[in-house]
Amino acid sequence: MMLDTIEAVQKAMEEAKYITERSTATVLYLALKLGKPILVEGEAGVGKTEIAKVLAQILDTRLIRLQCYEGLDAATALYEWNYPKQLLWMKQAEVCAAPRESIGKEIFSPEFLIRRPLLEA
């Protein structure tokens, strides 16, 4: 679907059962046109997530959601290590008498990484 005007964005959102004010449609249009992200904030239940869901549906793309909260840091938003998997791998490496230096290199490889929303996006 071509979202080449603010009106086209408004119409597409409306067809997807989400009514937008012109100001919201303008923000969406500009973000799409400029290839920039949008930070939507507000009280619970006002439709922030629904905007993203509907826009993802219209664009036929995957929605990657980052739930923001006080105390959220970059490490949590980007990635974390799969500690249980790392521990199991280390135990197995001990049993197999693997060299220690290879264990350290292995357990901090992408195989043991859990991708969080920012890295996924």
C-alpha cells in the first residue's frame, strides 16, 4: 500500500479500524518518509501499542516491541546472555576436558546470545 501522503496514511489506518487524528497521521507519514523511528508515550490504554500493530499490519512487516519502564537499561534492551545454556556448555566442556581458553571464547559467541528488541530491530 502506498502511504505517500498524510491522507493516505489516515485512510489506511482507518481501513485497518484505527481512527487517527491528522497530527498522528502526520507523525507516521514523516517517520515513514524519513525512515526514522517513533517514540510513543502516554498513559496505559490510550492506543500506543495499537498504532504500532496497525502500522505493521498495513506495511506487512514484523512488529518488534520494546516495553519501556523505569530502570530499563541499554544492556536489557539490546541483548543478554543465555546463562543456563552457558553453564550447561561449561559443564559439558569440563567433562570433555576442553581447553579453558576455548571455553571462554565459545560461551561468549552469538550462539549464547538472546537478542532483545533493539538488537532485533
